[in-house]
Amino acid sequence: MTATGEQATAKGHSVTAVAPQAREDAHRCTRGCHRSELAGPYTARHDPADGWFTRHLLAPLIKKIFRANYADLAITEDELRDSALDWTVIRPPRLLTRPVSGIYRTALGANVARGMSIARADVTHLMLRVTPEAETFQKAMGVAY
């Protein structure tokens, strides 16, 4: 268990990370669970807050290259939205391998304007932070530096 996981457990939260190999496995992962968080790329869905470059060039190019992945992610998000879970979708941009800083910007219901990258450790930090926050339930949240 990481230090972050120990802190979450110490605060009374049970944290389990499950990474299903296929979308149909996700149903088995949520049995007996009432809270779910999903981290997916910020280009997965159209966001009016995205700038011209992201909306018209970057997102369409990435979606074309990773067409199957994005189609699966869209189905997964739709199934999550239709579930009875208290869910939050976290949408990070380009992921970096750096230590946690705890300093990042968030946008509830939108991508972070001009947010180009974030460390994986900070995405995890945010996911643990918002787990008990009811105002994040049934919403997507952008995160970036």
C-alpha cells in the first residue's frame, strides 16, 4: 500500500483500485460497491471550454488514432452514468511520471483551460481527495497544471 492509500484508509475510506482487462469485466468490479471513479483522457468527450486547437485539431487527431480505445471509453462512461453508483469521471490531459505535488487546477464539469499535462501521482491524489465529496458525484472533472 502506498502512503496515499494509507492516508485514505486512516481517514475511514476503503480504497480499492481495479483495472479490468475488458469492459465486460467492469461489472464484476463494481458488485457491492456504491462509489466509482474513472480516469480517462480529457479528449474523450467534447468540452466547450477546450480551445480552438484542442477542439479542431488535437482531439480529432487523437480520437482517430485511438478510435477503438475512445469508443470503448465512451461506452464505459455511458454505462457508468446509467448506473446507480455515485461516480466521478476524472479527465486528465497528458500524463507525466513525476512525484505528487498536490498543486493542480480542477474544473468541475469541464476540462481545465489550457491544461496540457499532469503527473499520474497528482491524478491519484485528486481521486483520493474527491472520493467522499458529494458535490463531485455524477460529474466529470478536469485536472491539470
